[in-house]
Amino acid sequence: MLWIIFTLIAAAAQTARNATQRELTATLGTAGATHVRFLFGVPFGLIFLALVLMATGAPLPRPGAVFWGWILVGGLAQTVATALMLTAMNDRSFVVVYAYIKTEPVQVALFGLVLLGDVVTLPMAVAILIATTGVLVMSLRPDAAGIGLKPTLLGVAAGAMFGLSAIGYRGAILTLTESSYVMAAAFSVVIGLTLQAALLSVYLLLRSPEVLIAIFRAWRPSMLAGFLGAFASLFWFLAFALATAASVRTLALVEVLFAQGISNFMFKQRTTPREALGIVLIVIGVALLLWAY
């Protein structure tokens, strides 16, 4: 059950990375804050790959055409998803946007079934629905005024793109059958980050070169976001190599609990009965998933 450990590590790192990127949006804009996780993530991805090469002594994989197709789908979808997420966070709170995005497991289960043939059993489907309901109960206040259609659509669309990204990356990793899953994951991380960094660098160079200058001026927080992004990606990919994308992304709903814990610890906010109910539903859903897997 290594995929469980990998997923929990990735979820914790991603929660911290999202918070860091959100802070960068104020100074770099949506495109700039999106770019830092890729641009500054590439060096760390290369370091991770080098460590795997030294530890295993295995040669680099030789990917075929199918790998490149899947990695392109994953990279483009993740780039769009990150931009949509940060745009939504401009209008709504960090935890609430997480709720919109975390409709992702339902969507990724459908994508996985159609595109990869990943089987979703009835207990797994029930677990996905219970855990996702817990996120919505926990994060969306029924008495909140002006939730707004725009952030809702942006958050759900971001969830769909994150789901498609997970399928793309899992599809790419599964094509590297001649390599160990660790090598396949580390290699795919580097290729994915490099592709995303190159595409967004060209886009910003043509459309907003001043943003690239601002990114390098803010190199200290950008390096942190890049490290957390590459670190999280490595462990997501390790999990994708061992389990279906739907299972990984459902367990990843613990990110909402991490985000809630950070809010409570930093701002000393007490957990409401509604939030407690949501937490219970998430725990039940995750426990059912682990039992059914």
C-alpha cells in the first residue's frame, strides 16, 4: 500500500504549495503565479531524477509516441487547471475554492474509465461520492451570501482539468513498462515540468515579458513554490504508478482536512458542527476506499 503513503505526502506538499502560489498572485498575477511552480520546479525535478539515477544505476527510459501524447495532455491540462484555480481564489476563500476543485474524484473516475479502462467498483464509487459530499458539506456554507456562479464554474472546471491531468500523467507513466515505477515517475515529472515551463515562458515572453522579470525578482518565494510543486508532483506520480487515478485523487481529499487544520492552527478558529460533519464524511469515504481497494 505504498501508494497511500505517497498520496498523503503529495497532498500535504500540495496544500502548502497552493497557499504559497496564492500569495504570489497579488504580485505576479495569475499567469505569473501559475508559472513559478513549473519554472522553478524544473531544477528540483532534475535533482530528484539524478538521485534516482544514482540510487538505481538504471538507464533513462526511452519513451515512445504514446508517452508524449499522454504527457502533453497531462501538462496542458494541469497548466489550465492551476490558472483556473488561482483565478477562482481571487473571488473566494482558500478552503471554499478547494471544495469546488475537489469535485475532481468524481470526474477523474469517469475519465479513467473511458480513457484508461481503470475499473471503479461499486464500493469505490460509493466511497468517492461520500468523501466528495464531505468536502462540499465542510466547505460550502448554506448561509453564505453571494457564493457566485463565476468562482463555482471556475472551481469545477479546474477540478475537471486536474482530473484530466491525472489521467494524462498516469497514462504516460504506464507506457514506460521497461523502467521501474520510481524511474518512470521521476522521468515523467521532469518531462512534464519542462514542457509546462517552456510553454508558459514563451507565452509570457510574447504577451507579458514584464511578468517574467517580476517572477525572477520574486525568486525567493518562487523557489519555495517550485520545490513544493516538484516534490508534490514526484509523489503524485509515484502514487499514479501504483494505483488508479480515481483512488489516488479520492484519498487526496485529505488536502481539505490539511487546509482546515492550517486555518484552525493559524487563526484559532473553532470547528463548527457543519465542518465536523464534513470531516466525518471525508474520513468515512477515505476509509471505505482503502477497504475497497
